[in-house]
Amino acid sequence: MREKIGRRRFVAGSIRLAAVAHLIHLERLEAIAHTAPLSGPERRTLRAAANAIVPAHGRMPAASTVGAVSYIEKVASSDQKLNDLVASGLREIDARASTAHAARFDALTIDRQTDVLLHVEKADAPAGFFPVLRDLVYEAYYTHPRVMKLVGYDFRSGRSRTARLEPFDAARLSRVRTMTPFYRDVKS
């Protein structure tokens, strides 16, 4: 059974994504030309890799079901360096699948796909590819409205559409107030 992704793990992943944000020069996604920077085989590999990273489970859809492939293509097409990294990484995944299992990556079983992805991650070839792929898949997946609703995330935005906050309950702080501080006072 897959473990649930908690808020801390989601935030930690978002922070890691921020670390690679300098590679991505985002424009409004609507303004990006809808050209397909990836070839057909690269797109098939991206779809299979995204689904291996976030597979369907229970009521949760697979990453490609909520548009991860088109999202990643749009983001990658906004920066040539990122686009080249994604394309060469996908070719590396296919090359590893062909070498290790004599088949295309998208034709492998999920266990073999996972083995190939683990190898690409450990080999770090091309350099920095796997963390970028993983973070883009997570970003595409967990920012999709359907997934947000399924994980129970209540999005608060704007003045007119702000969700109501629960009333503050000071009793929830009683345990924390009895703990010794995790900080020390520094005199300035």
C-alpha cells in the first residue's frame, strides 16, 4: 500500500522544486506556443515515467490522467535549456530500457520501469535530469484541481473566494506550551 503524502512531505518537495526554479523561466502558460517540443517516442516515455512516479491507486488517478505530460511539455517549452534536459533524459531512459530489457520503456512492466528509473536516478545521467523530472511530475499532479480535491486541499485564493477558516481553538496549543523551547534566546 502506498503511503499518504503528508503536508510536510508535499512542502519539502515544493522547496526542492524551488531549488531548480532557476532553470525554468516561466511565462504565463496560456501564452506559451502550443508546439510539441518532444517527439512521439519521447512523449510516450514521459507518459510512462510520469505514471511510474505517480501511478493510479484507489481513487487517485495516475499522473498522465490529470495532464502531467502536457503540463511538463508546456513548462519545458518555455526554456530551451530545460527542454533539452528533459528530452535528453527521456532518451536516456529509453536507452537504458533497451539495453537492460530489450524493449521500449513504455512497453515494460511497472517493476521494470521502476528499476530503469532508479538506475537513471542513481547514475544522474544526464546530470540533474531525474530531480527535475520528479519535481515537474509532482508539480503537475498536486496542483491539478481534481487531485487537490481528492487529497482534501482547500484552496484559498483572492478576496471574494476565500474559504472559511475554522475558529481558533487555543486548547490545541496546550501541549506545545508545556514543552521546553526548541530555540534559545539571544540578546542583541
